[in-house]
Amino acid sequence: MLIIEQKSLDEMYRDALQSFPDECCGFFFGKEIGEERTVTNILTVNNSKEGDKKRRFEIAPKDYLNAEKFADENELQLLGVYHSHPNHPAVPSEHDRIAAQPFFSYVIISVKERMIADIRSWQLNDNLQFEEESIEKQSINQNK
Amino acid sequence: MATIIIPTPLRKFTNNTARLNIQAKDVKGVVNELTFNFPDLKKHLLDEQGNIRSFVNVFVGDEDIRNLQQEQTPIKEETVISIVPAIAGGKA
């Protein structure tokens, strides 16, 4: 299960809406305890895809290295990657699957007509196929 | 020995080790040694022909090996090698 703190959720939604109609992308960090992953920090990054950003995203290697550094320096785990699907469901494409890494959670935010329509998270299984993981949205009050 | 930095998503295949020291003369040798010691890494690093997958970037210092001598890039004692997964995707 992926538990996303409200402020992190808000940051991802803001990025998805501001980037529309292009795809946004970024990393998220937190802690993994047993089967639960709690997202506490977001790092938005530039979609470095050259060409059609309305249906593709790419993260530059230097941004990836910065994300690993951020995790190290803040004693957090790099838990995964988020990106948006403008005017498209929050379901991974074959292109998403081929490029996906093990371990990471892949959060997809569906944006329709400048509104957040859905958010879902996916992980590769041992057969390199995506499986959905549940998301729990955690408000700050619940966290205390 | 050269130091190789394992990215977070691949650490579950290296007993959660982030940094490894490997003796080799070039990048190809480092990757061979790595996949020999941690065979579960193979399908994530190499394609069916045994070449480094297109979705995996290897950096020697700050430079992508594609801008150096690819897998034949020589390695020295103090070399730091980073495996950098390509992060990409999109709705179609």
C-alpha cells in the first residue's frame, strides 16, 4: 500500500495541472515499513522529453542522480516516480511498462480538461508486468 | 578497486548494498563481475544479446559511457561508476 501525505499529494496534483496539456514527472520519497510505503516528500523535475510531451515523459540522468542524492542527504528512501496522463486514464501504457524499474512505485495522475480525474499506483512484479497497489490519502490531522 | 553505485530500484538484488568495489579493467568487466555475483541483476541490466539495456545508463564519473568508449571505457582504481536507470514513459 502507498500512503501519500496530503501535502505531497497536493504537490503532485499542482504539477499535473500546471503542466497540462503536457505530461509532468517527478520523484517521491519516504519510508517503507513492511508492505506500507509512506510518501512524505516530492521532487518535481523537468520533463526532458524532446518532442511530444503531451504523451511522453523522460527524466534526465542528472535529475535522477540528484534524486538519489536527495534521498541520501535526507535519510529517506527514493520510493518511486509519478507522472501525469493528460486526457487519458491513470493506467500504464506498454511504453510505461518497458521503461519501468523494479521496486519503484509508479504513480499516474489522470488529468481531464484541467481537472484531476484519478490517481493510481503501479509496481512491476517478478514477471515484469504491472500490478496495481492501493493508495491511501493521508490528511495531516490523521498523521498526528 | 573501482566503486560502483547501485541505484535504489536494483538494491534488492544486491542485498540492499548501495556501493560495491569491483576489480576490472573496463566497464564491460565491471558489469560481468556484477551480474556474476548477483545473477538476478542480469535481466534488469542486460538485453538478450548480453549488451547493456537501452533503458540503463552507465556513468563513469560524471560522463555517460556513450560519450566515452562505451563498454570498453577503461576503469582505474579510483573510478566511480554509477548505474542510472532511464526514467521514461507516457500515455502512448
